[in-house]
Amino acid sequence: MADIELKVTEVRDLTPNIKMFELVAAQGGDLPAFEAGAHIDIRMANGLTRSYSLSNDPTERHRYVTAILKDMKGQGGSKWMHENVKPGDVLWATEPLQNFPLNEGATKSLLLAGGIGITPILAMGYRLRATGAPMHLYYCTRSPEDTAFMDEVKQVFGADVTFTHDGGDPSKGLKLTEVFKDYEPGTHLYVCGPGGLLRAVRDAIAHWPEDAVHFELFSSSRTDEQAAEIASRENQPFEVELARSGVTLTIPPDRSILDVLIEEGFGVPYACEEGWCGACMIPLLGGKADHRDEVLTDGEKQANEKIQVCVSRAMPGEKLVLDM
């Protein structure tokens, strides 16, 4: 998939820490179509590539809209976008990618956004409104002033939205165990927000069917204990066979599959390099993987049909066969 050239037409403050970016085709004309929940990976002049969800109506072909929270604790992607990008600039990005799709066969869609997590959820609202499907949005922020797209959210969701402002104290936020205590067959839940919210949601919906709940991560949602357990796993060398290329590569203990693929000249999309964004997922044709990512569900890890190559490795004694 070739990158596309995008021109920045508008940059606007939505909150003190969130900016909206409107992008159009630099050479004019329509942009590649996207589905609700999709994102683009933007290539930055500082060498980083970062994934940003699209928030606008998926029927629009003349523009992409995204919103970015300035994260001073991050690796510099959002900081660079906030401090350097202005109207008239040209950016390079992937065509829209989809790791967070709507199930349009659902009898009802519940959407939960925490802060900047509203970005893909808003696009889902446009799509669900267009299809007439039953929906309800729970939108959690610190305060009204920290609530991005508030007017647009009200326009899209109408009466089907509940705003919750906790003032920075999660104990004063949405009562997740009450909201999600009852599962109605056919209902699907879509969640996007910070790691703490996602961990709390996972606890609250443990009784829901796994395939009825969908998460989009903007950062790791692991607890310190979970992160320590992953870090404690011993790395061993192993082989990776690229089925379509006829190449076999050796992955040393101190390098990832992604590192070696890039070094050998194989183009692989990637962004977070930490196992939570899903950008570098590759179909797995053979071999048992040691899945260390946060994107695949437990059922998908058990099925062992795809692998996130930035963090996951082979189980001891296994050779992995990738569809590359």
C-alpha cells in the first residue's frame, strides 16, 4: 500500500491539550475511502510514525479529520504534531487502516469514549446514525472544557449520549459495573480511551462474550504486574520463514521480528513498537507464537492465526511461518 500525500487545511484547538487536524489530498481530488473506526499512520519529520484515528463522517471523501492529545510523557509524536504542523503543510501517511471495525449486524451498539478516545467513536456515530442502528455513547472526560467535539457529538448522537465529568478522580466517573452489569444478546460494545479506563472496563464486562467487546488502544493498558510478567519471559533465538518470499530469517534474542524484517528490506507497517496499536499484525501460517501484544483477544491468541511482530516471538523450539 503506497503512502498518500496530505495537505493540512485546518488546525484548531478543541481543548487546552487537544488539537484537530483537517487533511485533504495534496494534489486535489478524492481521498481513499475509510470505514468507521479506521486510522492513518502519519510519517513525521522527526522519524516517528504514529497512528491517528479518523473522526469525521466516513461518507466524506474530500477530507480526513483527526484529533491529537499532546502527550508530554510519550515518545514525541503528538508533541511534534502540536508544535510543528500548521495549515499549508504537507504530510505523508498511509491509506486508512482498520483494526477497530463496527459489527453492523449488532442489534445495538454501545460506545464508550474516554478523553481523546472519542476520535474513532465519533466516526462510528456517523455510520450508526446513517444506518439507523440503535446506539448509545458514554463519553467520559475531566470537565466540559476538556471535552473534544462536544457540539458535534451532541449533533450526531442527539439524546443517545451520556456525558460524565470526573474532575480527574476516577471514583467520581461512570459507574461501569452498573452500566454494563446486564448483557443483552446481540449487543456490541466499543471502547477507546486511556489505559486505566480500559482496565476498568475489562473488569466490569468480564461476564460479557469476548467477541461482543472491542477495544482500541492509544497506549498500553497493562498493569505493572502484567508488564513485569511479559518482561520476565526469556528471549531465545528462533527462525521465521516468509512463505511467499521463500526466505528464512534468524531472530536473535535481543531483536524483534520487526527489527529483522526492516533490516532485510521487507516493508512492514508499524507505529507503537510496543504491542498495543495493531499496525504490524501479519498473518501466521505455521508455528506456535508467544503472543505478547495487547491487541489480540485471548481467543485470537489461542487460534494463533496472526502475530504482532514488534513484540511477539516464537515459543521455545518453534519456527514461525509468516504470510509474507
